[in-house]
Amino acid sequence: MTKAIKGSVVLITGASGAIARALIAELTARGAAKIYAAARDISGLVASDRLVPLKMDVSSDDDVKKAAAVAKDVTLLINNAGINHNTGFMTAPDLAKATEEIEANYLGPLRVTRAFAPALIANHGAVLNLLTILARVNLPFMGSYCASKAAALSLTQGLRGELTPKGVHVAGALPGAVDTRMTAGLSIPKMTRAEAATEILDGYESGEEDIYVGEMARGIAQGLAHDPKAVERQLASPG
């Protein structure tokens, strides 16, 4: 079933980030009626007739509840906020970074979706979770990030099972490498933010549930379908 962005009311978390800004530009171009731009720091977000900055830390129950009370007209929730510390399991000095990644990348989307579910059900809306192809296979030098995104992928599947019968479409976007601060240290081909935003929203509007974004993501997905252990070994020894 296709999902139109034109006329929709969107809330996007992590709105001050690079991919979020590209998504906001593309949502605007596609005719979104209103965009709630939610972030911990909204000082860099300029309000307009269609853009509504909304202070919200996805790790705060209070912030999320207050935002849900304001944005009751939401028809599309985009869970975009996330953290990547680029840390392996054994190289981290303690569990602090892994805990932050789980909080932002898994518990954050769960907390936000729970809060906005009543509005999304009432408005026959949708949830779009920004994941990564590394939710499906671990890249060890950022192992704890991949694990948190694997949890978010499982969350997406579980939410789909619970919310689809209530009229809410649930999709996950799984991009490959995108040119952002998170991938600054990687000397590999990367999509531009605008390219990623276009593919993500093309997949969403086409009604896809699992949106593979970019050639890298589609190539890894194909490899996982044919020989998942080979892909695991390749990513474990990228050099």
C-alpha cells in the first residue's frame, strides 16, 4: 500500500542532524503539511509556516510525553535520533558507550513510538525507523552500535506486528554508508545525504516495509540472502 507524504504531518527526532536536515528538505519538497522538528537543542532550527521546532530528548520520559501532548496531529513518526561511538565490544573501557547507544538507538524509538501510538492509531498514520544495513550484520569496530541497531530492527518488526492490525504502517530504512560525521573516518564510497533522503522517502511512499538504501545496502542484503557467514567473515576482516 502506497503512503503519500503530501499533506502529512511529520515528527522527526534528532532533527538537528545531517540526515534529518536532508529528510526535512525532501519532506518539504514532497508537500508535507507540517513538520515537527524534535531535538535536544533546537537553537539551530528556524520555525516557519511548516516547520515547528520541538524540544525533545528521546531519553527523557517527561520530554517525550510533553511532545506527544503537543503533536497530536502527527501522521508520520520518523525515529531518526541516534548515536554511534564507533567502538568495539572489547576495546571500550567500560559499558558507558554501549549503554548510550542502546538508550538512543533502541530505547529511544521505543519510548517515542509508545507515546505517539495513540495519535498514530487515531490518524491511521505510520512509523519510519532509521536503521542501518549493519542492523543485519555486525561490523566489529563499531560492534556495540551494530548491536543497538539490531535491537532497533527487532523493535521495528515487533511494532509492525502490534501496530499494523491497528492501521499503522511500520517501516524501517536500512542505508549503507552515508556521508555524515558518523562515517567521517571511513574511506569507502558513501551516499550523499540528499541521495539517502530521496531513497528513504521513495521507499516509504512505495509502501515498502524494509527499505534498502544505496548500492552498498542492497549488495549486503543480497549477500546475506545467499551466504550470510561469508558476509559476516568479510566484515570481521574488512582489510
